[in-house]
Amino acid sequence: MKAVIYARYSSDNQREESIEGQIRDCMSYAEYNDMQVVGSYIDRALSAKTDNRPNFQKMIKDSAKQLFDVIIVWKLDRFARNRYDSAYYKNILKKNGVRVISAKETISQGAEGILLESLLEGMAEFYSAELAEKVNRGMTDNALKAMTNGSITPLGYYLDDNRRLQIDESKAPFVREIFRRYADGEKIKTIIDDMNARGVGIEVRMVKRPGRKPYTKPLAYNSVRHMLSNRKYIGEYRFKDIVIPDAIPAIIEKDLFDKVQKRIKIYAHAPAIHKASDLYLLTTHLFCGKCKAMMCGESGTGRKGTVYHYYKCVNVKKTHTCDKKAVGKDFIENAVVRAVMAKIMDDELMEHLSYTLYDLQLQSSTILLALKQQLSDVKDGIERMLDAIQQGVAVADVRNRLEELEARQKELEIEIADEQIKAPLLTQEQIFYALTKFRDLDLSTQKGKQVLIDSFVNAVYLYDDYAIITCNYKDGEEKISFEDIENSELGTIIEEQKNKPEQVCSDLFASGDPNGTRTHDFTVKG
């Protein structure tokens, strides 16, 4: 597992040595858990209250390059102190397959905050999906009228005032020449070199910068390869599942286009077959009960060629100082999913959690709380001034003070409105609704199981005959055997989801299910 370290310090009270201490602890954590540290990102004298941190932003950007699997921080407050920034950037990292883990907080502080972040991420995804639907509806309307949806105008065409493609007679001959030369057996590279030498290219207009003049982009292999397969050249308009023949003026005859497609098919290389990496859902959540080291995903091939997937303690593999037995991947993942889902079906627990998370929002929104307290004090002052006026006390002075307080009240109301727009608070009812939506997760998919585990499971400590699941909420302790889990109502949830006549996937969460058969005891600890 590849890891990077993120470290920062933010004030004069913290010295350069504090960065070295953070890195030292993170390196020790990585070494203990058999992680390969491939780099580090350090921000000096910068606060986590803002995301304007150069190396932090570079780390987020680099996460999309698949260079590392986890980010190790000394403590979670090194990553972000604002829960909205934390939820936003963790969501980006999650999409890039990267997790954030704390070197000094095996069970992260403020467990309910992790659950709250999941709800906020879900709400953001909901609004994003809603916006995408509106955009898609507009693009579909354009497509039905054969209007362009903002893509680069193909070589040989121009856009008219109605945003429809028309033939550019000054450049269409080059398109016909490219098709004919390729159909006659000429190589794409030779054609490109000749066309670029003659100044032929694709005109690019900066849509977001209307003041800038268009520029000509030289032809490249991929652009010509795409051109030779582009059915617009035979007059066909396509957008998703919408296909409209003869909606565009054709530059290439159908016979020539078909001849080119046959040659492409003959000379195309078979794409490389990449083995999909196996998704271990409990990565960074599963720990050895004996030595407390992390348990990482492993795979092996049996004598008959069967591939087995399992979790193994890093100290068994690396230092041989632990004798913890490996455990089957599906077996442990399915047990955790079943145990957690059984808790989510408890309405009383969900209601309790909704109130807890609502209070947590108020506690963490310190700026908003302070503004509301100031507003309350101002309103109290206004009431006292009105009482003084009624009693005939220094009317002129009191009225001046009253006007000042009323002006301050308006200022505070505007500041509170601005703060609520920046960090909107969910109501208790919204949180309860979002929590119950976890029940609609599609547990026949890996994505559904991953969302459930990441949102509710803080850590799982695995022993030889039982495990302790620490969840992101406080709800006592309960022992559940795998035999009980097999016979629980969760086994019917998936079937109920399939059989619902108008089952709609969760608005807030995108969507595995399991088959464990062994009997061991589980302790679910809130």
C-alpha cells in the first residue's frame, strides 16, 4: 500500500520541529503498518481553517494520478478544521480511491463527525445529481433539434447562428482528402505531418472567454483517429441514445466512410486487458486484535488456479511477531455489513443519532453560534431601550442608542444569512431522513457496501473467534453471532429492494451483499 504524509503547522507557537515530529510519527505508523511512503506534502505556517494551502491543493490534485492509496496525517485536525472542507475534499479523495488516516488516532476523535460528513457528502451528491438532471434535460432538448451541445466543432464544419453544424467549404476538402488517403492505405502519421505542414488544424474557440480570438490547434493522432470514426461526417447526429440520420450536411459519402471503418477495424490493436484491482472494503478500518497493527488485503492462487482473497496482519507478513490467522475477505466484510445494517434498521437509534448530529452541527459552527449570540444580546438591548422609553428615561439618548442597536441587528442578520449560505445547517428532520436513506443502499454491489462501511464503521478489531466493531456513534455494546446474522432480517432486505414495484435508489447515497457461513461472535460497539 502506497502512502503520502501531509503535515502542517499554523502559528508562531509551533516550531519547525513540530513538522519533523509529525513526519516522524507518521513514518513510524507507516512502517508499523507496512505502508510504503512515496512522498510528503508540507504546508508551513498555514491554518487548516482555510483550504488555500498550496501543497494541500497539490496533494488533492495528485490524488487523481493514482500515485498513492492513503494520506497519513498526524491528527485529523491537520487535514481540515472546517467540516465542510473536510467532507468536500475527502469526497474528492474517495472518488480517486484515496483514504485519509490518522497516525495518532486509531479510533478517530469525534466519531459522529465522520457520520455527519457522510450525510453532507450525500446531500452534495443529491444536489449535484439534481443539477446534472437539469443540464441533461437541456442538452437533450438541444439534441432533438440537432443543435450542438458545446463540443469542439469538427474540422470542415462551422456553427451557424442557430448552433447547427454547416459545411465550411474552405476546410471540407481537407477532410475528404484525409479520408481518401487513409482509405487508400496511407498511414495516419504521414497524413498528419503533411496536413500540419500545410497549416491545417482544428479551430478552437474559448467559450468561457468570449473576448479571446479562436486559435488553430495542430492535428494530432487521436484527433485524426477520432475524425475517421466520426459519424457526423456522413450527416448523423448522435447524443447518448438519440440518433438522427441526415440531420447534418454530409461531407463524406457513406461508401468511403464504410471503407475507412473496415481498414480501422483490420489495423486496430486489441486493447490491453488490465486486471481490475480487487476492492478491499475494510482497508484502513480493519486491525489485528492481538497486536493492533493494520490488516491489509492479500490474494493468492490455489493449486487448481482458484484465486483467494483475504486480510492478513502486516506483522504476520513483515516481522513474524504475530500469529493472527488470515481471514477471508468476503467473510469478514459481509459480517460487518450485516451487523451494521441491522443497527440502521433501528428507528429509535436513527432518531437519537439525528438529534446528536444536529447538535454537533451547532457546536462545530462556532462563527454562526457567536453571531447568533450577538444577535440575541442586541435584541435584549433593544427590549431594554424600549422599556426605558416607556418609563420616560432620557428619551433622546435612549433613542440614539436604540437606532444604533437596530442598525447592528440588521448587520448581524445579514452576516448570519451569509454564514448560513456558506455552511448551511441541516434540520433534524433532514438528518433523520438522510440516515434512513442508508437503508436503501443497494447491498448487492460493492459500492453500496463501501458507502455503508465508510459512513458507519470507525474501526474493526479482529480476534481469532470474535471481532469488535467500533461504529461512528455511541450505542453500547452488543454480541452478534454469524449464525444470528445469517438468520436476521437483513437477508430479506435485498429481496425486498428488488421486489419493490417502484423502488427508487436513494436520493442521497449511491449504492453489497454477502454470504458468510461460519459461526463466530461479533461485538458491535458504538
